Amino acid sequence: MSSIKREMRKKKLQEFFNNFKQNKMGITGAAILSFFILASVFGPMIFPFDPMEFGVAGPMEPPSSSHILGTDDLGRDIFRNLLAGGRVSLMVGVLATVISMFLGTTIGIVSGYFGKKTDIILMRFTDFFLVIPWLPLVLVLAAILGTSIWNIIFVIGITSWAGTARVVRSQTLSIKERPFVERIRAIGADDKTIMIRHILPNVFPLVFANTILISAVAIISETTLSFLGLGDTTRPSWGMMLNYAFESGAASTGAYWYFLPPGICVVLVVLSFTFLGYAFDEILNPKLRRR
Amino acid sequence: MKKNENIVDVKGLKVQFDIKQSFLQEIFTKKRKIVKAVDGVDLKINKGEIVSLVGESGSGKTTLGKAILDLVPVTEGEILFKGKKIDFSNKKEVKKFRHKAQMIFQDPYQSLDPKSLVIDAVAEPLEINNLVKTAEERKEKVIKALEDSGLAPGENFLYRFPYELSGGQRQRAAIAGSLILNPDFIVADEPVSMLDVSVRTGILKLLLGLKESRDLAFLFITHDLSLAWLISDKIAIMYLGKIVEIGESDEIIKKSLHPYTQALLSIMPIPEVHKNRNRKVLEGEIPNPSEIPKGCRFNTRCVHAFDKCKEVEPKLIEIKDGHFVACHLFEEEYNGI
Amino acid sequence: MELLKINNLKTYFEISAGTVKAVDGVSFSLNYGESLGLVGESGCGKTTTALSINRLLPQEGKILGGEILLEGRDISKLKESEIKKLRWNEISMIFQGAMNALNPVMKIGDQIAEAIVLHKKVSYKEAIKRSKELFELVELEPERITNYPHEFSGGMKQRAMIAMALACDPKLIIGDEPTTALDVMVQAQILNLLDKLRKELNMGIIIITHDLSILGETCDKIAVMYAGKIAEFGTVEDIYNNNMHPYTNKLLSSFPNIHKEKIIPEPIEGVPPDLINPPSGCRFHPRCPYAQDICAKEEPMMTKVSEGHEYACHFGGVFNEKE
């Protein structure tokens, strides 16, 4: 049907991009993030290698023309490790966020929409995840489940949805009182239809902005876990690199090329996600948008 | 098709809500606080008839309208639709009833999903009831409903978002969504009160036209007596959850009996110079429906109230053909005034 | 005596889409103890006119021309610090839905007293005493100044807001849809109250409303606005019984009148114009059933019917001839 419909969508998208273009924070975030995504997707293709292979060069070599970021204590190329680590870190960020977004949105909408007992039970459950000290829980879970990358994603996803659920619930509470929901109920729509077709699209901008911030948290979490030695030893993430650097005493020996690059990368990626989060919030939330 | 065929028959309808109390109050007080929003209402609406429900806010008029459509739970009483009692616990039956009984809401700025295109919003009832198979059919039906609601040509409105329409256009789109299932009965809750005066009459004309052409029955809820007079066949005046007077609309406006109706009439804004009009501005405001006065519920504000009014609740009695009033002044045993 | 005189006021809004000519050459005057109804559909500039008077315009809004004379002194060019002194002391405003503007966790009397202390050099004790007087003035029980907002009904809250507006004995009160959110009965009470107050206190009152039918009881004069301009200005009698502008006529007939025939009036076709690119000539011509060629070309001047009754139309009273 609908070339017109498609055109409408196109128009909306265009409007969004026009707004986005004017948002300096958003542009900066998008630029940094796309750089890292491109680098970690194509980097390992351009420099095919096994990042875990040691002895490509001598240990702890400072940056040189053959190894632009030097080597680590086992003689691995840091630049190549960085590229491969970016893949892992970004993947953890994205997948953990998807889990967290799904859990948070579902629980938030169901809780807010049905209210009463459902709300009380689900919200106490949410409070539980909101107040338990995050790090010890993650440590315990990671220790029990083992340190594969999938477990780390799972653990981060399952511990970070509570905030989203709270925000979504409060938004749902206000949306479900809006007259249009009542009108749709008067038409004869059931609860599922109302939640999926009407409440979800209306909370989505909020979820989206909130979720991007969670990606940043997820990447930091992965770094923290790995740094504490609970990372996946078979995959070189930025966190693992920092962990190795710390263990080999790079900081005290002045091997800045070992710990600085992964550190800077984590900071930049997290910053880019945060920038994007704020930018989307500003664009999608008309109350914040300046005329 | 008989003209006087009954569409909706409400019998002894009551709607009560529990007031939410604070946690401590809930523990220490045994008594539940109850709001009697609708407190025993009988109302009949026939085919091709517009009945207006007039009252101030807090009179329970909107709650009554919603209760008839099962949008708020009914505490007591029954609703007959085309002579058949509706069992609100039966989901299938309710769905069938919803199919034939629709609602138009007050605020057209809020009653359409801001994220839905007009075509999707209007077609939604069809999808919920599985009434369309192809996209073509869907589009055709939506265009027809839009044009029946005065948005012509319908094609021009299909792919717009609510915020791209004016207030009047939005209300028409919402009406199209109600019409698409060919209902027999529509509850219209203050459908024009949020619109500019110049747009209002267009919507009223549309509703009247629908009544004529489709023999639709309407319950028209409004706070504006003059609008009620203009559009309806019958007017029911509500005060604190009860109907205090009901009759043909001209009868109510020209020969009102209940002191409350008379007060409402006397302050009704009319675009005329009336510096010396005999206005009966009532003191105070409508009491809280959780504390309904004993006896006649209007006695606290009534200028004619006498002892009996504070003790006995008056019944709705027929004074003249089809003109009912609930006031002790008009009971046979009373010989005053 | 003249309290307020507005001459050719122009207030424009600069927004990204262009310049919105919200108020474009509005003139009227108001005497002490008089009340004026400013009527029009949404977006006609009636609220902007009011906000221009006490300069509460949003950032984008600028007064670009004309003068606003309060007791003969032009206040349209005053500095922000000077206009601040006028607000509340000389001109106060009652907003639409103002009753929701009360702080829910503060006693109403304290809120009024706070406002008084802020504007007058008096002690808190005196301010409380004044609050009690004000409560009496607006027909509330003075003992209730210790109540919290939730203990008041909507009508009582609106009375409290009026009391607050009266706190510093203003000469002019502007009510922006002061009764719109209220019930008919309460609306009648509030309008009665405002009427009583202006006579007792010899204040000028401007009531801004979209509801032409409520003004019959309370106003002396009515200004009908359309698309940023005054379409017709006159006494209540002039506007109700002897109107000359087709818009006034149409607007008036949109209200049902139970003393007249029971017919649904014809709606005014079309929508109010976009004020960034207003129509040429008479701004009402695209919607006017009596429009001729000249209406699109030439802007009509204000034509005087009698003292104080003016209208802007090339064919004033044309609707009377047809009937």
C-alpha cells in the first residue's frame, strides 16, 4: 500500500536526522562510535592474525614502526589486540543491552499497565535488583556460571535492567491514563494489543535513550569484571588487556603503551554512548527540545 | 424498523469506587470510604434518539456514560441492549456489545494515539474484530468512514498524524473510528467542549446527520444546557449521581420544575444583554460524592428546602407525559407553593 | 477617566519558521471601574495582547510598535526592572487554571502573605492580617486562611487566586480565561464576584475568553479579535444587538440561544489563518461568506458607527441587508 506511508516514514526520519545534525553532542558521539565500530569490524580483516599468538616480537617493546603500539609482556602486538578487543567489548555492550532492554521494557510495561498486585510483585522484584550491591552479585554470578563471554553478557544483562523497568513503568502509568488508551479500550482492544501497539511505541523513545546509556554501563562492567580477573581468558577484550597490564606491572615499569590504549578506548566508547544517549533524549523528548 | 425501538435500557445502575486511603488510615479505620459516583439511575434510549445528560462535574454523568459501555465496573443494576441483558462477565458477549456501542471522547487532542497514522487509528476496530481481509478493503472502509465524518476527500487524511490535524479534524477522525463498525449506539462525552465555537456547530451537525441517516441512538453528555437543548430529543439533569429531572428537551428548557434545573437555566450563558436577569446563582459547590447529604441530595443548596427534604429522598415521579422530576414539591401530598 | 489605552500595539514572535504577527495593530481603551471582554478563537492573539500589557511574553515575543498607556504613561518601553514594579502593584493577572498554581504543601494564607511581603514593605503579621481581609473580600471565610489547597474546592481556590491578585490594590486586573476550567454554577459565582469587586474597588478588568456568551452579565465593552487584529469593538449592547462585522455576527450565532429558533447555526468554514503569512487585505476574507474582490486587496480601516463602536470591514452590516 503504501508508497505514501513509506514517504511519511522517510519524512519523519529526515526530520530526525535534521534535528540530529544540529546536535553537536550527538554528532560527536556518532563519529567516535562509528570509528570504533568500523575499526573493530574491519580492523581484524585488514590485519588477519591470532591476537592470542605470543612471541611475534620481544616482550614489552615500546611503540616502533613494526609494532605501532608496542608489545605486551608476552610479546603480543598491542594494536592488533586492541582491534580484536574492541570487537569483544562492543559485542558485550550491544548484546547485554539487548537483554537488559527486553527485560526492562517488558517488566516495566506489564507492571505499569496492570497495576495492583502485578505491579507490587514486579516492582519489589525490580527493587531487589536495583538495591543489591551490583559488584558482589556479578562476582558471585560470574564465579558460579564460569567466565565465558556469554556468561558475562548474561550477567550484565540481567543486572542492569532494573532502572529501565522503573522508568518505563512510570511512563506507562502516565500513558495508560491518557484518553486515547481509553478510546482504544472502548473500541474493544484487549490488553495485549494495547500494550504492544499503543503503549510500546509511546515509551520507545524513552527506552531507546535510556538503553544507549546502558550500553555504556555494560562496557564498563565488562571492563571491570575482566580487570578483576573474571573475564573470558580466551578472548582479548579491553578489560582483559587492562587486567594483563596491571598484572604484569606495566604501570609501575612505565610501559604506558600497554595500559593507556585500552583505557582510552574504553573511555572514548563509553563517552560516545553517553553523548548519543543524551542527544537522543533531547531529540526524541520534545519537552527538552528547544524551539 | 420501528421508530420507538428501544436500544439501551439502564435499570437501577450504581457505580461505586473505594477511595484510596493512606496506609495508616487503612490500618486504623475499619470503615471503607466509598464514592457513590452513580447512585441508582434508570434511563431509556430509543433508536434514532439523542438523550442529553446534563450536570456539573462531580454529578457522575461521565461515569454513567462509561459504565453503560463497561469502561468502568458496574456495582449494581443492569443494562439491556436491544432488550437483551448484557452479561459483563462474558468476554465474548462484551466484545459483541462493544462492536455495536461506541464512545466519542471529550478531548480530541488526547484521544488519538500520537504515534498512529489516521488510517491505522480508524481501521483499528476492524482489525480487532477481524473484519477486514485485504489492505484494499481496509483502505476503502477507512476512506468511507472518514468521508461520512466530514473529512473529504478521505484519501487526503489517511497518512497524516494527529498533530497534523486541527482540533475539529481530529474529533472527526475519532468519530470515524467509532463509525467504522456501524454501531447502533454512541456515547458522546462532551464531544465539542474542547473545540472553538466556530468548529463546534459543524460537529453537532455531523452528529445530528448521523442520527437521521443511520437511526443512531446517542447519549450526549454535556455541562452546557443550551447545547443539550439544541441537539437532543430528551434531556436528563443529573445531580450527585442521580437523575433529578428528565423530559423532552423543550419541556425541560421552557417548563422546568426541579429547583436545580431552574437554577442551571437561570445562569445559563446566553449571548444577550441581560443586565437585570433574575439569576439564581447557587451558593457553594456540588458536595463530595463520598458524603451525599441525607434526604434529598440537593437540599443543602436548595432555596425551597423544607423539613421533609432533609429526611426523605424524593422519588422520580411522572408529572406530565414523559416529564419526570424527583422533588418533594411536586408530590401529591404536598400542597405548598 | 481613562485607565488604560492601547494604541496600535504590535507584538511579534520570532520563531524558526518565521515571524508570527500575533498582535498586529490593536487599539482599545478602558476606564476605571470598567470591564472589557477580549474575545476570539484560539490563536487570535487575545492572550498575547494581555501578556504584552504586563510584559510576561515568552522569550521569542517582542513588542515592536505602538504604545500601552497606563494612566497616561507609556509602559510598553519600560525596562524590565521598572515593569517588575508595576506587576502585581498596578496590574495583576489571573491565569487560566490558576487554582492549580497553588503550592500543595503550604497553607493558602501563607502563600498570599508571602506574595504581599514580596511586593510591599510590611511585616509578615500585617501580611497575614491583609490576607484575612482579602479572604473576606472574595467571600471566603477568613478563618480558612490556615487551610491547605486540597481542603479547598476548585471554585474556592480560584477565589483565593483572585484574593492574591488583589493583594496590592491593583488598578487593573487581567483574567485569562478565569472561569474556563470551572463548572457553570461556579463560573457564574466567580463572574459575579469579579463584577462586584471592580465596582467596589473601582478597578479596570480585562476578561479574556473564547466564550462570547458569558460576557453579557459582566462586561461593559467587548473587543472581538480575529487573527491579531480587532474586528469589532463596542459596548455589550453594540456587539450583541447591533454588530456590524461578519465575524462577530457569525461567532455570535454559533451560540445556541434558547429564546430563539432551535436551529443549528452554520459553522464558520475553514480555519483561522497562519499568522506567519496572514491573508492579504482583510484577514477574514477567506472564511467570509460576504467577501468581494476588494476584501482580498485592501485592508479595511476601522469604521465608526457611533461613539465607542467601531468595526473593520468593507461591507459592515451586509448580513442585515440579506435578511
